Amino acid sequence: MNDASGRISAVGMDQATLVREAKRIAAERVKPGMDMDERIDVLEMTMAELLDIQIMRPPLGRVATWASGGTGRATGKWLMGDDPRLPAMPAKPTLMDFFKNRLLLDPRGGNHLLQSARLAKDKGLPEKIVLACLLHDISVVGFIRTDHGHWGSQLIAPYVDEEITWAIKHHQALRFRPDPAFGYEYPKLYLDNFVDGYEPPDYIKAEWDYCVNHKWYGTAMQVCLNDLYAFDPDKKVEIDEFADIIGRNFKQPAEGLGFDGSPVAHMWRTMIWPNNFL
């Protein structure tokens, strides 16, 4: 809709209407030859225009902004607090709330986590491994992609068994190391999509010798195995299927994730308010 000055405005729109209207307007603005990043930029700028607010992007790893030409231009004041484009989070959010209101907004990434955990569950693996599979890419989907095993393990460390955090941290390196004893091959996905001749960096290879001699190596390899085969676009799994496993194996803080004063509370708050100016 338009305001009195003739500008488009999101006043009175709910979230679904905002997204639908932004997509409609952005489709009219997309020009032939634009790549996917440019199309996403058009959509983000349209949303910012509808909201009459400036949204800091990307919220993390901002040095990468300059590799793609700098920040976009928008009018209005900088966003601080709830992002109208995202579902509101409860005052004391649980892990389940983060799945439903953040992680599962990414249909491919979120479904990958659910599929991975279902595979582990169907194999009759221990609940700790099922939870590790459910959370192994939590950073990729909801926080930071680079070094995601390290970030993901830090996110959950205060709330789960140490074996889970170890497996999630080191699956990042071990996924690049074939192990015939586990029937694990180098992922074809990487061969198809990484630049030709890609070799894992030395810091990744340096972890291999340490990991193979560790008591939890098998746990990390189960995460890798159930990661590799969890990309079926037609398979649907519901997060509620894992409610009991989460309840028994994830120590939910009474104050809510992000508000318990833990060393990682700020990381959970970043997922609640990912686009704050500061």
C-alpha cells in the first residue's frame, strides 16, 4: 500500500503480507541478467523500503560486504530489536522455539538437520548421537557458515554432554577424510560444487590424527555418516518427533536461551535479533 506521500508502506501489514508484497514489488524490479545475489539484494532493499527502516547486512562476517560492492542504500532509522520479517520469539525461548522460529525458516538447511537426526534414530543409535545429528549444522543454518563445527559446538556447550559438542566440533574436519572402516567416502557433493583441485587447508588436516585416536572419534564419524545422506528434498520430518530426546539431553535454561548469562548467551541473542545495527 502507499502512504500519504505516495511511498510504499508496510503499515498495517502482518509478516506474511509483508513478505508477499515485497516479493511482488521485487519481481517487478529484477532485471534480466541479475544473478541470485543481486536478486536477493533487490528483495532485501524492497523490504527495507516497505518498513521505512535500514537493516544492517550482512549481520555477521561484515568484511565480506566489501567483496560484493559495499552496503546497499535505504532510508529510515536503523533497525534495533525485533525484525518484522522474522517470527517473534518468546520471552524465554527454548531450543524448540529456535527450530520453529529460526532454523526451519531455511527449508533446505532445516530439513537437512531433521533428516540427519531421523537417520540416526532409525539406525537405533544412542540419543546423544541423534541429538548431535540434529544440531550438527546449527551454525550453518542459523548463525555462521565458516568454521561451523566450532561455532556450533560453542553454541550448545553449556547445555549438552561434552561428547556431543566434541562430535559436532570435529565433524567439520572429519567430513573431508574418507574412512573405509566406517564406509565413509569423500562427499560427491564437495567434488561437484567446490572449485577444481580444492584441498582442505592444513588446519583441517591437522585435526585428523588427533581425532582418529580419540575416544569419541566414532561418535563424530556417525555425525558425518548421517550428514552425508540427509539431503532428500522430498523427505519431510517434523521437529516435534525429537521433543523427548531434546528434553532428556538438552539442559534448557529456565531464563531462556540467550538470557541465562552463559558464555554463549550473546550468540543465541544474535539469532533472536540477527539484524540489529549494534
